[in-house]
Amino acid sequence: MHFHGKSAVSVHDAAPAGRPYRDLSLWFDQVAEAGDSLQPRPGLDGSIEADVCIVGAGLTGLWTAYYLLREQPTLRVVLLEAQIAGFGASGRNGGWCSSLFPLSIRGLARRYGREQALTMRRAMNHTVDEVGAAIAAEGIECHWTKGGTVNLARSDVQLDRVRAEVEIDADAEGVDGYVLLSAAEAGERVGASGVLGGSYTPHCARVQPAMLVRGLARAVERLGGTIFEHSPVLEIRPRIGVAGDPCVATERGVVRARQVIRATEAWTSTLPGSEREVAPVYSLMVATEPLPAAFWDGDGSTMGAGLSAGETFTDARHLLIYGQRTADDRLAFGGRGAPYHFGSRIDPAFDRSDQVFGALRESLIELFPSLRGHRFSHGWGGPLGIARDWHASVGLDSTTGVGWAGGYVGDGVGTTNLAGRTLTDLVLGRDTELTRLPWVGHQSRRWEPEPLRWLEMNAGLRAMTAADAEERLTGRPSVAARLMSPFLGH
């Protein structure tokens, strides 16, 4: 694991390109409105030594620093960030702190056996509560509400798929707590149109992600960690042989440390030598203006949108959508649909797409027709990281002294916390339940070189779009989706 060359996370420094950080997302806009200046912390200026150097000040890096410093307050923990804390997916995501893992229970069981699969899922469920406990302990105001997730079924074929999901959970001893909802029960929670039923799991919390990541950065500093911002990394140099320490080179200095943790998620693809470890895929979001009480509660002639307990919501279509009712009564709604860009390119221009924003607005109005006439105030996006086998992983190579975590496929708000706690045990040399989880040490095979990668990624996107259209036309489960399922970790 050897990364070298020009600025290893240099795509970051193209980011705001003249626009303030608050324009990165609704979430950043709100933290700025609440008084966060979003001014970068000082950058690294000169060479230093540390016990642990973490590359990336998103949720993975910050949770790792947080738990390390809680366990051993005397550790010298340094984080290097090319922009500002939370700049990447950590400050732009859909605000679901869920127990979702990219690989399904069936996929985990095929690889590791049933008991290991269930252990992994239970660890993810516990992680949601662990995040809530840490937020409370640090006094981070981030609109945390554990309201669970509703998966809506709006066609007969979707209803069959939801029922199968609940049956899988029952076979897995109810590990995810799924319950089947009637049309009336689902509609009471989420007043969407055309609902035939759905499922509910309690293992998800609504959160304002930029408030979480910015608050966590301050907590790390209170514990004694040091965050250098506007400090893009040029090279991660692993330990070679039995002598010496790994180190991280930036434009203005080198950090030498006993261990180095790579926590760069989608931007891992910008590191020389790691271009094919993850594929950066864009997910975009839109948000409405704050909506009146009549929209949420109904006005006697129309059903209200509900979501009164802080539920997050999705439906059983193939092309993923996700939404929440924010603390200030907006609908924040996102989904896949943006193309993969040739050569794993990451560019600020890709954060926004009028075509995708338009499709998201249309989908949300179709779900909630009473939205028509209300204004959409925000649109944003950013890349997430997908490993070739859709398998998130965490690990530490004791030979090189370099650790990693990532490949969350958009399910990172919770998974990053599990990664941080696991990396803490690995760094401290502990053999624990966390270090024995099946994702620890997993190595995904690399993505194919271009143009095969571009063809595969965009063919998958088109297949999922076509699968939803196929089911609308035929009323039967999609053949295209069934053929793609093994490639998506199902």
C-alpha cells in the first residue's frame, strides 16, 4: 500500500471554486446560518511527529480520532484534511444514521456463514445507538431523532419484495426488527400516494450530518486531537521492513507516525496507486422550503405527509431513493441517477445536474402531490465510494503500519462509527469482538481498467432504471434486476 505522486487528494482543492463552503449542501448552509464560520483551520506548516496520523477529516477519520483519544488521552493524533472537516460525503449525505451495510444479510451469509452475518448485522444495529450516545455525551446539536425507516410499497411487485425482506429478517431471528405494515399503517407514518403497504425497522435515526461532523471535529479538538485543514496529501509512505515508521507527505511538511489511517472514501480513487480501489459514484439531493403544518398534518381534504416521529423513508423501487423530514419541516430527498464519470473523475461540476435535480423533484411530487406549488430551495450532491464487490471494509496492515476504512456505498453515517471503534482496537493492538467482525481485513478486488469500468458502472445504472420501467409495464419482477442482483451484494 504505497501512494505517491502529485497531490493525492488534490481533487478537493478544486472544490468550492469561488463559492463558499455553505453552498456545498443544505446542511452546510444551515451550520453557517447557526454561526459556524466554516473558516479553515490552519494547515500543516513544517514536519512533525505523531502517534497516529489520519488522512481525511470526515466521519471515518473523526470517529477514529475520537475513540482513540477517549481510550488514550496522551496519544498524539493528527488529522490532515485537504479542505475543511466534513467537506466530502460526511457533510452532504441524506442524514440517515442507519444500520444498513452495503452487503445484505444473504450476501454476508454466503461469504462468512450465517452466524457471522448475524453478528455483523447486530453490530450495525448497536452502532446506531452508539452514535446517539456519543452525540449526547458530547452535547452535539444535530437534530438526532431515532424514528426508524419506512420502506414503502407502491405496486404489487414492490409489495412482494417488501414481504420477502421481512421474511428474510424473520429467518435471521428478527435481527433488523422489520415488521410488515398494512397500507393504512404505512400511510399513517408516511402519507405518500398510492401506498399498498410497507415495512418498518427501528434501526435508523434522522440527523443533520454537517452539524454532526462539525460538532465531532470540535469534540476531537477538545480531547487533544489536532486537525490541519487545507493540507492535501501528496504521498502515504508505508513502513518498509521492520524499521522506521510510516509517514504522510504534504506540500508543506511531513507527518511521521507509528500508524497512518487512510479515511478518504470516494477520494481514495485520486490517490496514485489506488485509482481502482473504489469507484466514485454521485448521489444528488434536493430540499424544499420549510413546509406548512397543513402539508404535514393534512387539511381535512388531503392526507398529511406525516413523518411526525422523525422517520426516514424510501420505497422498493430499484433505483435508490431516500428522504427525511428535517427539523425545520423541509423534505430533503435524494437518489442515484447521476452517471459515473470516465476515469473515476471527481469534479465540483458533477455536484449539480439540472437533469437529475429535475427527476428528483418530479419523483418527490409524485410521492407527495400536495407538494406541487411549493418551492425547492436547495440542490446538491457529491461522490460516494463503491468497492468492486460492494463490500465495505476496515483494516490495519501491521507490516506497513497503514490502516483504512471505506467503501460504504452511501451507508456511511453509521458505518463510519463502527469503523472508528474498530480501528481504535486495531491501532491499540486489541483482540475484541469488533476486530473479529467479518469486514475486518477484507480486501476487495480492484475495479477493471477503463473503459471497462465506465461501461460496467453506467450499464448498472441503466439496468436499474430499466428495471423500474419494466416492472411498471409488466407488473412482474424485473428480469434485468435479477441479473444484476449478484453484482450489488444481494
